[in-house]
Amino acid sequence: IKTTYDEGFEKHNIEDGNFEYYAKADEETIKSLEEEGVEIYENFYIERETDNVDSRLRLYRNREEVNRVSLMEGAFPVAENEVAIDRMYAENNKLAVGDTIGFDGKDLKISGLVALSDYSSLFSSTSDMMFDANMFGIGIVTEETFDNFGKGGFHYSYSWKYNEAPNSDAKA
């Protein structure tokens, strides 16, 4: 188990850390952070209540650089009306590939079941004492679908990775 866990960091390019801003960071801020020896990645998400399941989903664009997504069943979304959702959330809410889930009166077809490498447990907040894969889930959508959601529930989240990992906790 430990070997698989450790290999996952490289295979999925899992972040070393993350932070969130109130608004999109300007290029000068990103450049100054990267001068400290890290690579910064936009990892924006939208969090919305669902229409037909009493829960909310945190939706990301499909990630190909950092915190890559593992496809467990079905396919990644390719059309504007598709979403791939966390497999545990799907199971707990009796959802399957081919079903639909609604947001703001618009239904998205579940194209696949996924696991996001930075969500080994579905905590919606770092202050949560227990994860809840019934009331909270994550998913991925296409660029077009993501952009069509607008700014409601939008979060300017960034991931970072060291260019060279520090050799001690004090240096980190």
C-alpha cells in the first residue's frame, strides 16, 4: 500500500501545497512566487448545489498538469453536457454512468466515475472533522462546460510544486 501511495505522487503529479485568493492572481504575483522555487498551477473550481441530489459538487476542469485524475469507469467528459464524478460520491448517492445530475436547471450526463489524486478523502473544508461523500462530491467537466457555469461559486485556487524538494521540514 505504501509503495502504491508513494508512486501516486509522481504518476499523478500531486501538489506540494495549495492556496486560494479572493480574485485571480496577477502575473506579477505568480512570477514572484515562482522565484521562490515553486511552479504555480491554476486549479480553479466551482462549487454548486445539485438539483436532483441533496448535495453539492466541486467541479474542476479536467486536470492534465497537476493533481491528475484517475478514470475508474466510463469515460472522461468530452461534450458540454457531460460530467465525471467521484466514484464514492456516485455510489453513496446511487448514481451511475449514464445517469444525469442537475445544476441550475441544467442536466449533465455522468460520463464516468473518477478519483482525484488530491482528494483521498472527500473533505469540503480543511476544518471538517469527518468527510462526507453523501453531501459533498467532486467532479470534472470540459473547459467549455466550466466556463459556462459563470462566476457563482467560483474559487481561485492554486496548486504549487517545488522545483527541487527541500531536504528538511525547516527549509520547507
